[in-house]
Amino acid sequence: MPKLPQVSGAKAIKLLQSLGYTRLRQKGNHVTLRKVTSLGEHNITVPMDKVVTKGTLNDIMTEVGLWNNITKEELLKRLR
């Protein structure tokens, strides 16, 4: 698996919006996005940090990949 890039919360949100997620709300430093998929309704929260920590980014990419039937490697390519 390729190394995780350093990305901002805003860049991660742009990727999710390009996949069809819509911004639901923001509370403090965290933005919640929602998408209705074939598996059901998926909500995900992304921190609006300058650099999202590697563990958090990995969790986001894993979960989004599972809900959208996209590999983590494909998501990371789109993120770069």
C-alpha cells in the first residue's frame, strides 16, 4: 500500500464531495458529511485540521472505500 500523503481537512472534504458526499453540518473543528449508497446512509466526520493525522486519514479512507466499493489505493490516487 502506498504511503499516506499529508493532506488538510479541506482537501479530504473536497475528495469526499467529488464522490457524492454532501456537507451536513459543522460543529467546532469537525465537518460531518453524508451520502446515500447502495448499502444505506453513510455519515462521516472529518476534522478541519491543517494536516489530518495519518491514523485519522487511514480510518476515513478505509471507511469511505468500504461504503463506496472503492479501494483505498484508488482513493489515495484521487487525493494526490
